[in-house]
Amino acid sequence: MKKMKMLGLMASVAVAVMTATSAMAADTVTLRFANVTNQPSKDAAQVLIDVANKESGGRLIIKHFPDNMLGDDRVVTESTILGDIDMVQTMPSVLASMIPDLYVWDAPFLFNTMDEAWKCMDSELGLSINKQSEKKGLKYLAALENGFRHYTNNKVPVKVPADVKGQKLRVMETEIQIALWRTYGANPTPMAFTEVISALQQGTIDAQENPLSIIDSNKLYEVQHYISLTGHVFSPHCLYINQERYDSLDPELQQALDKAAAAYQTAQRARATELNALSVKKFQDAGCEVIEVTDAEKDQWRQMAIDGKVYDLIREKMEHPELLDKILNKEY
């Protein structure tokens, strides 16, 4: 009898453990995160993962897919809207055709410094623009640094618009970028980023433009001699989660994710600042010529964009064009 009671007790304990384990497993949530090729973002992703895990008591697991493993920017953004991917870091401009006010981040020379850029992005004005993603089913979580875009080529040290005249320049396939570089006298050539290095090597194009982190992590400095710090466009990234997925999380997990996103934003921006400084030295050590562009020289680029009606084109595309004017006038 004692033996039977003991066996019964052990069976009850086993069932209880299995039930508790099953409940715990059911209570664990895994989010698939599609990340970019941007090195600071890849490096800082562990902060997002660790803080989410810690703040949720191990219940929130973030599975990281860097280097566009799940598709290019447009594919992963659309997949996150549909709910096939849970979280995505992407360029707001990918959403601009659906959310016209996001075209504002494609405008040239909005900011002179990174501090200005972050002051705007983190202001009520910047947040109101970025949170418009929620109209399309993407909850905005954080603004990350992709950085200022710079001009590289193998022909001349570019400092002013006249230096790019006639150069075949790879651009993203956007009307604004094409209009901007035509205004400067270049020959803008839309091309997938995956084709850029071979096109530069073969001479199909003369130049490209990207943030320092992209020039570095994709080794573009190995096929370009002149790297001009034009800073012509501030190119942010944003972290989003599918809105329905976020709403399905209990309050504890939502709070854990919010804290993780805030920690990721801080870590990613700090890492970007660190790597940008290291990148310039790396380019110089590799034999590249890094060209500083003065404020007076940047004014030439800015004035040509005004005269070429590039800002007017952006206003026409936006739902609230007054937002562009507020940013240009530093009203944030």
C-alpha cells in the first residue's frame, strides 16, 4: 500500500511538473527580427535580445536575422506588415509610397550634424512623423542610425556639385534621388545594391553614395579611391513590429520589448558613432583619400537643390508639406 501511495505521489508530482513546464513553454514568445547589413545594428542587436530576455524573465525571445537574410528592405518590410515576420529594421523611405510624409527623410541637407538629426528625430515632430507607420500596421519602436550619406568615386576628389558632372552614379530607384543628382549634373543610374561592387569594378558606374557604415561593412572602399564627406542626406533606420503581434503580447511582454527597443536605440547610436570614426581611419589606411566638405561648400549643394526644385518635388509628394518646412527652419 505504501509503495502504491508513493508511486501515486510521484505520478502526481510528474504531472504537475509537466503541466508547469508546458504552461511555461506556452507562455514563452519568440519574435523573428529581420535586420540590415548596417554593422552598428548587427553589433547592438545582442543588447535588444538580452534586455528583452532579462526584462521578461526569459519569456521573450528575439531571434535575430541580420544581413537581409530574410529579404531586401522592401520584402522584409512588406512581410512584417503582413505578419510573416514579427520585427524589422528598415529605411522609412521604403514605406513612403504608402505613408507620403516619410518622403521628408529623403530631403537633402536637412541637418548639418548628427546632434541636429537626433534632436529632430527624437522630438515630438520627429516622433509624429515616424509613428505614422502605425496607419499601415507597423508599430514604431526606435530610430536608429544609418548615418549621413556620402559620395565616393575613382575620378576626382568631390567637394562641390560641379565635381560630379557627367559621372555615372548608382542611386536607389527613387524619383527624389534621381532628380537630386540630375540637378547636380551627374548621370544617376538606379541599381540594386548587390550589383554595386561589380559595377564599380567593371566601370559600368563611376560612383556610389552611402553612409560610412555601409561603405565600410561592404568594403566599398576597396574599389573607390575618393571618399567625400558630403553628408548630403541623413538616412535613418527605424525599428518596427507588426502592430497585431505587439497587441497580442501581454502587458509585461510589451513593457519588456519597449525597454529592449530603447536600450537597443542607445547602444546602436553609440556604436555607430564609434565605428564611423574608426571607418575614416580604415579608409585612409587602405590608401583612400577622405575629403572633408566645408559648410560653405555644402551651401552650394543645398542652394542647387533649392534652385532645381528638389524640395518642391518632395513637398508635392507629402501629405503635410509643412513638416518639411518646419524641419528646414529648425522648428523642432
